[in-house]
Amino acid sequence: MRVYFIHTSLEGCYNVRCLFPLQELGYDGDRTSLAINRASPEDKAKALVDADVVVFHRPESEELLTVARALKQAGKKIVFDNDDTAKDAGGFKFTEYMNEEKVKRGLDTINKNLDTFITESDLVTCSTEFLKKEYEVLNPNVIVLPNTVDPFYYPEPVHNDTDIVRIGITGSVGVTSDVEVLKPIIEHYEHDPRVRLVLLSLPPEGNNEIYKQLYVEEYAFWNKVNIEWHSYTPTDEYYEYLNNLKLDMVIIPRFDSLFNRCKSNLKFLENSMLSIPSICQSFPTGDSPYEQNVNDKDYLLLATDTESWIAQIESLITDKEKRRELGRKAHEYVEANYSIEKNAYKWSDAYQSLFKK
């Protein structure tokens, strides 16, 4: 069975959903290494002719739908893969859609393309059971392939040896509606001499003109915060970059929304592979992304509201041995249970199911 992965602009998602299983199982794709180098059009065309299964990760454009239809007509099995919902922007902005009206219109276009693609696919794969429910409305053949890690790409964890506790805030938490959950936590800690807040998210103001235009309110907020500010980094440098920040913990607050309920526990997995303990969002209904796998709860801390967030943060600030031990155990647990080596068979089984009568 020859499987080919079609890459999109979402580099980090592609790594987890496509690159890791591709490398582990010997499949092919238009990007086959962590470096952002794509196959030539000629090599891609030849590989597609030879493929039995073609996997499209997050195919938002009408052009990709046209390509998929042509490949299906040629006898290829078409797989749609995603690890997010587009039914809710979650506060994200898009370069093409700068104001609220345009964001809605842009999402409508994206969802129309995605829904059609899902409906016409032979198989849909996604990261969580919650997201599966959204897709099953359009296609009954949905299989959950949980996100994994590849230990090969992670450096040896390094630790903060100073007396100042470094609290990390990473990724989309800095630019989406999650900021509303963050604000009282930041207000509590930004001038605490025991800690240093560290933001790894949107570029510091002045470094990127497009982001400045898109995230006016977010910049207005972060520019007033006493924080160590680092910009997004290329995906092939992310693990090393995160490691070198020497974070003592990462907090992952999430606003209760459809967008966040469709997310996975990936941030917990990535932090754990660097032995960084995670404090994660719990929803009152007990079904946040960090509560989907009941075994995860022994290797992370959960918080529901501001009071519990501060309590959990304090438990790690005041106990260096506890945070080091939690990070070490989380590392062992994630590598033992979420490595692509131990989970790659799920991708193989999913694609093989397309040929069973």
C-alpha cells in the first residue's frame, strides 16, 4: 500500500499528523523531513500516480478539492485529515480577513470547502473523539488517530538553575480568546519577584507589520504586561527553542469554546518531552482536551477557575522538587504511551481498512 501526504501551510500540524507517521511507516509526501522543503511538482505528480491512498491534511482551498476529485476519479482512495475545527475561529485572525465581518466570510468559505471535502472523502481521520462527532455528521467513516510525538526530534531537557521560577505561556494561548482566562493570572503574577512570566507567541510589536494590524487589541494588552517576550519560531526549530527557554512550568488556560473543545492535548505532550510540567485547563463538564485521556491526569495539573489556577501555580512555585518530579514523570509517561513508534500501526490500520470489503 503506497500512501502519499499532501502538505498545507500549517507546518506544525503537518509534522504531527503526517510527517511522523510518514517517516515511521515509510510512506511518502510532498514534505518528508522536518525542514520545510517540498517535493518538486514533477516528483509530486509521479508519486501521486503511483499512490494507492492520498491523505490531504486540512485542505481548505477549492483547488485541493478539485485535485482530490481528479485523484478519486483515477482510482485513488482519498483521506481527509484535521486536528482542529473551523466552525469557530477561537479568536484567530487571518491575513486575508482583517475585520470581524471578513473573518466570518472567510470562515464560511473555508468551511464550505472543508465540509464538501469531508463528505466526498473515503475516510476522515482526526485527533480527538470530540472532533470526530463534528465530522460524523458529514461522513460516517471517521477514525481517531491521536496526536503523537517523535522522541528523535527532542533535545535533552535543560533546566533553569536560577531562583526565579520561569512560567511559560506558549502558542495560541497568547492570541486567542484564551487571553481572557489569562488576564487575572497575569495580573496576580506579573510583579511577583519570585517568578518571571515568559511569552512565546506572536512577535513583539514592531517585528511584524501584518501581526500588528491583525492583533491590535492583543498587542495593546501584552505591551502593558511585565513579561519576557519571544516570537513564534519556525517549526523545525521549535523544540530546541522551547527547551532553551528553561521553563519551570507551562500554563495552558483555555476559554470554554467549541474551538478549544476540539483541540487536543498536544501542548502537554510537547512540554512533557522536555520535562516541563504543564498546568492545563479543566472544563466544568470534565471534557477539556486535557481530560480526554483519563491516564494523563496523573502527569499534569488541572485548573478550572482563577482561584484553582493560582493554587496549582503556587504548588509548583513553592516546591522545586515537585515540579522537577512532575516534569520527569510526564516525560517518561508521554514517551512510553504517545511515541509514534508505538502508535504508527493506527495509521496503517486506518488506511488498510479502505481496502477491506
